[in-house]
Amino acid sequence: MATVKRSYPVGSTLALIIPIVVALSWSCLVGYEGLSGQDAHDYYHIANAWKAWWKGGGVRPVMIEHPHGYPITGALLGTLFGSSLIGLRLLSALSMLAIAFLLRGYFKNPDGAAADINTFVLTAVLLSPFLLRYALMVMSDVPAMALVVGTYICTVRWLQGSLGLGFLATFLLLLSLGFRLATVPLLAPMVLALVHGPLKARRERWMIFTLLTAAAGLFVFMTMGGSGGAFVDGPLADWSPMNLFSRELHSDDGTLVYPFPNIVYVLCLFVHPGFIPLGILLIPFVRLTDFAKVPARLALAAVLCYIIFIAGLPFQNDRVLLLAQPFVVVLYYPAFLRAMHWARLRMFPIRWVSGSLIAMQAALFSRAMMPFFEQARLERELASVVSEAHARIVYTHGMGAAFVTYCPEVVVIELWYERLKMFERGALVVVNPEDLKGQWKDEPPSWNWEGLQAQGVEVVQERPDGWLVARVR
């Protein structure tokens, strides 16, 4: 059946913008700046370092762990608004809208019901609790997802005969890697599709192959040179097929014990309400014919490559798993249309159900944000204690990046990197002793805390949340 041309009223388009605007406004009202956790602060520091270098101060930042595509772009945006932090947060929020509008433009409906596509994009993407949460944070994940979605759509259109889009797909693919190296498994099927390509685009195919080969060679060269080994020395070094079936995992994050083995955890991507609340409702409407065409097979291959890779890593993290969420949305779209048709035949109260689902997703999003609000509050409170103590040096584990942000005058020494032999008298110590005894047992943070206790510490503040502030004797 031919696809009927869609038209979207201005009101329905504006409705897609409302969730991120409301979420951003709420986060600002409660004082949340998008900074919580090590990685968020690291991205903020890198953006500020690039900004300082552009102005002639400091040295040019070098990639150590995170690719610099996100902080550089955020810093450039920040020059328009006077703050790198605003630029980084806007980039994350706008990237979520980009994902939504790219998918809305990609989806087709044989019945021409634009409202169905709008409803699906709103509930599956814009109100996905985990996706909306990371769109409020200083994190590279959502911008990287937007680039990967753009790569996928351009690749599909190129395979369907839109000549020229192969180059755009290749450009977006390479740009994705500059934002998040973890996108490699998602992009692998697209690389194969671009190299294979349509027969009538033979010249374009060979040029794309040359570009991808050159990029791969550059990556290998950077890795051997030590400046681009974040992916090889990190995720690849930790990957093991045994992790797929393990609940107790060991990595540089210490020892972690989870309720389910990794292979079960990654399947949450299809049914967990934090990723896609509609998922479990749509499973009865999924058919094998949904995967018969090349676009669906490409999306399925991307998801399978990614979850197998993630299941082999020595941790479970919803942020990392989230990268594949848009492809699950693509796979569920035919089932959603089928479900809507089923509901209309039975005169189901679709608007009432949609309203209830939106309210439930808003509640889930609020719940998902609370730990991040608390983490941000904790970081600011502990940083305030450090500043008021007028310490010159602070030893810490888990708060180092936050202290660099909020206490720029203090020398921060992380207890994570290595076993320290001596500790400066009068320095502050900020740790959570219970965490060190459990997760970090027989690791540098635990050894260093034992060394500090042996040298002698005087308790300055013991908090009910388990954090301890002490001074070295």
C-alpha cells in the first residue's frame, strides 16, 4: 500500500518540544545544573580547558578518556551564551529533540495518520524516563545518539536509492565516534551496509570505503601512539564472554554484585519502563514480518551487536545501555501501528490510555531524576565543607571531579589511581568508609584509606549518609 503524505499541525510539533522545556525548567527551579558524577564534571572541565586555550591561556587539551567532540561543541555553543555549562546542557537537550524529529520524519504510516506517529515519538522517545534524564545532564550520550540515528537514517535512504546520502552517513558516522567511542558496536552494521551499498552507486561506494579505511587507520595509529586508546584500553580490555553469565563482576570500579547476570540485564532495553514504557505493551503485537526488510534488519543488527558487546563488560549501567534505545523504538514502530489499529477496531479509549501513560512516564522520570539531584546536592555540600575548612590539599575517592569544579583553589588527590606511601599533615580527607570496605576491598582506594587511618586522622564531620570528612594528623 502506498504511503499517504503526512502533514503535522504546528500545535502537534510544539507539543513535542514541551517535555524537554518542562524538564529543563524543573531542573533549574530545584537548582540542578546537570553536573552529577565524575563524567559530567570531566566534560565540563574539558570544555573550559578548550575555551581557555582558544583565548590563549593554558595548554591544548589532549584526549585521555573521553572523546572531545561533545565538550568542544558545548564550549562553542557556550561562547554564544557566556557559559560552557549552558552550552553543554543545551547541546544535550537539543540532541534529544533532534532524535525525536529525525525519527518522526523517518517513520511512515500507510494510513497517513500523522497523529499516530506524533504519539509514538512523544511516548517512546521524548518521555522515555532515562533518555529525558540524560538530556538534562552534561553527558555526551544523547548527542552521540542523535548522530547515530542520523547515520542510520542516511544509510537507509542511501540503500533505497538517494545518492549522495552515503557521504553524509559516513560523515555522521565518523562524527559519532568523536562524541562517544561506545557507539562503535552500534555503527558496525552501518559500516558494512555503507561498504556494500547499492550497485548503482559503485563509485560512491568505493570512495566511502576509502574514507572509512583511512579513518580506521588513523584510529589504529592514534591508539598505538597512546592518545586514542580510551576504547581499546578501556571497554575492549575489560570485555569477556564470561561476563555475559556473571552476576559478580570485577573491574576498575571495584567488585559489583547484581541481581541478574548481564545477558538478562541487557534485555531490559526492550521492556524496562525506564527505557521504553510502551515496550512490554507492544510485545504481543510484534510479528516476524516486521524484520523482513533491510531497514529493520539493519536496526536489529545494530541492537544485537550492541547488547552483546555491553553484556560482555564488567558492569551494568543504564546510561551505557541507553545508546541503543532509538533502534528499539524503530523496531517497535510496526507493532505500535498494529496496536493502534487493534484499539480502534475495539473502540478503545485511546486518549484516556495515552493520557494515563504520559502521566505514568512523568512520574517515572521524576523518580529517575531524584538520585541525580541528591548526588549533585551532596557534591555541593561536601565541596562547601572543603572550602570552609581552607584546606590546601584534599584526599578523596568519588568526589575528585566535583571538588575540581567547586574548589578550584584546592589541590585534589584521588585515592583511586595508586597506593600512596605518605599523606600530607593538615590535609583533608573526604571518603565513604563503608563503600571502601565493600566495593573497593583490596583496591587502591581501600589501601589508601587504611594508610590514612594508620597515619592518623581527626574526624571533622561524620554525615548520616556515610560520608566522612577528616583531617590528616
